[in-house]
Amino acid sequence: MRVRQRLLVPLCILVLMASCQQGRQEDSGDASGIDSAISTDGVPIHYETQGQGDYTLVFVHGWCTDMSYWEAQIPSFRVYYRVVSLDLAGHGRSGGGRDVWSMEAFGQDVAAVVQKLDLNNVILIGHSLGGAAILEGARLLPGRVIGMVGADTFSDIYLKPYSEEQIEAVLEPFRTDFQEGMRRYLLENYFRFSSSGDLKKRVILDMAQVDPVLAIGSLEQLLRYDGTAALQQLTLPIRSINADRPLVYFRVIRGNTESFHNRFLSNVGHFLMIEDPQTFNRVLSEFLGQIIQASYQ
């Protein structure tokens, strides 16, 4: 049965607080910690906890990045929530050695952390590939998760399988020259013309040094992923904050869930939570308020 508790602060405050990039910590202390959980296949999953609150936000990064990509969110949201950030298997400080880098396996990583911490009233937040990971994680956590928020994810690109020809076309440059293939892929797909040079440099350096077996294997699994089954098993409110780009469709998620809403941000690329954190945090706070309110209905 879903655990429902009283709100820590009024919803109007939740909506406003994320616009402040630096907030005070509660005088009662910060329940911080660093530890690891063991995923279903035995891989250790590194995670960190900060803050306190009746609701827990679990931040899940995207393809070939790590928990540090939420650095513009955690300081604000840990003021009013318990915040958990984690490194998926093969990323950051988590273990590797996985045979198949599937979305289902990444979902097991998310579930392992939530179960170890014995969390309830959880809202999962996932960027990019992390959107598929939290969908899979949510269906492993019945009664614990009250909603999900995506960051530039949940479109058909992430939830609808590609054809074999399309998959091979995407993967071939990575197989030929991984670092050059990664650089070109990121420049062509992840940034806007206005994206800062520092952001481009950071992302390209981070992602080009990831183990090619992990990078190519997880990208292939994402391209094969069909989110329909997970969506049909979930009756949770789902929200998404996406970069405003042409020809991005949400037919899979709209056709398989009854409570999906998204918001587009202008003048940002794939890493919108870094490029415009003030707007992103404000919209995220608004969506969190909606999900919390829905949990009482």
C-alpha cells in the first residue's frame, strides 16, 4: 500500500523554491551519506544521499555520464526533500562487468538503491537513457514510487525500437573509431549553436573516455528498447522537461499512459538541466508539486 505522509512544506513553496540556486539547509541537520547497493546481477551501485524530507527524489543520469550531471539541482532540492543520486552500473563509481547493458538491468540498479534505503514516497527523475531506466525501475518498485519526471527523454526516440538498419547506421561510426564517432554524434545531436564551449568540452571529454563496450552496448539496447510494456504496467503520473526541438514525438508514451504532461524549454540542448538550471529547477519543482498532490487523490 502506498505510504502517504503530510507535506513538509506547502505546495506553493515547492513551486517557488527551485528558482533559488542556493537555499538554506534545515537546522535539524542533513542526512547525508555515501554507500553502495548490490544490483540483481551482483554489480555494486554507488549512491549518495543528502537532505531530509517526507518525499525522496532519486536522480538518475543519462548515457555515458554520471551523477555529477545533476550538480545544479541537488543543492536546491535537498533543502526540502531527501535527495538520492546514483551512478548506473558501468558509470561513475559503480561497478561494471555486466554482460548486457539493457534498460531492464539499469532499472534493477535504480530499484536496488531504493530497496536498500527502504524508501517510500519516491519520485524518480531521469535524464536521457535514465528515462528508460526509471520506467523499468518503477515497475520493480510497486507502492514505493509515486511519480516520475524525465529530462529530455520519454519521446519516441527513447521508447520506440529502431529497425535493424537504423541501429547499424547509428552504431557503425562508434565501432569504426569510438572517440571520433562519439565526438561527431554529440556535436550533431546534443548541442545547440548557443551551447557554451565549456559545456561541449566537458561532455565530449567525459563521454569519449567511457568504455566503448559499455557505450556501444547500452546505446544498442536503448535503440532496441520498447517502453510500451513498462508504461502499461504503471499508473503513475509522468512528467517530462524537454528541449524545444523539431520533429520530436511522444506517441508511445501518450498512447500508453493516462497521466503524461511535458514542458519544452527554449534555447537549450540535451543537457538542459545544466544549460538553464534556473528554469529547469522551477519547472521541476512545479511538476513535483503536481505529483505530490496527485498522490493524495
